[in-house]
Amino acid sequence: MKKTILLSFAIIAVNIAIAQSVHLGFKGGLNFSNLKGSSDANDYKVSFHAGVLTHIHISKRFALQPELTYSNQGGERTSNNIDIKHSLNYVNIPVLAQYMFGKGFRLETGPQLGFLTSAKQKVDNKETNIKGFYESTDFSWAFGIGYVGPKGLGFDARWLVGAKDINKRVNQPATFNNNFQVGLFYMLDPSHNRNAH
């Protein structure tokens, strides 16, 4: 895992070095998440994500977009009229390859590495720390589409499919993060957005 992380950052550094232009932005939006395969939480939980992004043009049509986001994820269910919610907070680092087309549209895909910062279970109004139940890192793969307007304001929709079992509990089913995101972003320098240079 460490070698993969180091290789990923090396690739990012090389691409930044050869990139035609680098642009910064801010983003935020909604999460619709659950813990796929878990018997504890299988309904979608509505929460949020927020962070920063770097949009790096490799060519007129292709770009690389690393991001750093805080994301509240998890899932919830109701059992015997008791609400049970799992809240897992991550610092996520997606690195997305983007194909730009039309006037501001983009398709994107790529890996996401997540670092668990806290995990809590809430049963009715009682909250319990369950960080020890879950792995400290997560790995997902993203698929998405976005659009950015001429003034730098845009929106995106992204599906993040968990690829790593995050459950540390013995004799419990494998558990994967599953998250659909919709959000807004703003590029600080919008001049490049309507299909680049």
C-alpha cells in the first residue's frame, strides 16, 4: 500500500511539472452514502463534503484533478423503531483523470485514498465511538461527470465505489464505503474552463 501511495504522488508530481497550466478551486456538496455489504447500516445517509481542488491541464482535452476533501459518510437503518446511524468522517484524496468536451463538460475517473478521522454510532440519542471497528484507510474508485461555466462556477456528480473492506471486526461481513456525491465548485481562474487552451 505504501509503495502504491508513493507511486501515485510521484505520478502527480511529474504531471504537475509537465502540465500546461494549473488552476485552483473550492468545492462542496452532498453525500448519499451507505456501508455496502454491512448488516449494521444499509440505508443511504445524507451528509456533506467540502474541500479544495487543483485542475491541471495536460492537453486541450485531458486534465488531471487532485483534490483534498473532508467527507462525512456512513449509513443508517431503522430496527424495531430504533434509528441506528453510523457516521464515518474521512479526509479523502481523489486523483481524477478528466476528458473535456463540448463547452465546459468533463468526464472523470480515478482512485481515491481516504483517511478515517473519526467514527461514531448513534442509537436514538446515545452516541458511541466506534473508530476501532474500522480500518484507518479506505480505497475507492470514482466515476463522474461535471460541467463548468464561463465564470468558473460548476457542478459535478460522482459515484465512489469502495474497493477495500474497511471492517476490522472478527466474524463480521465485509464492509465497503459506497457514496454518491453531487456538488458545486468554483475555479479561481475561470479563463481556461471552456475547453482549455
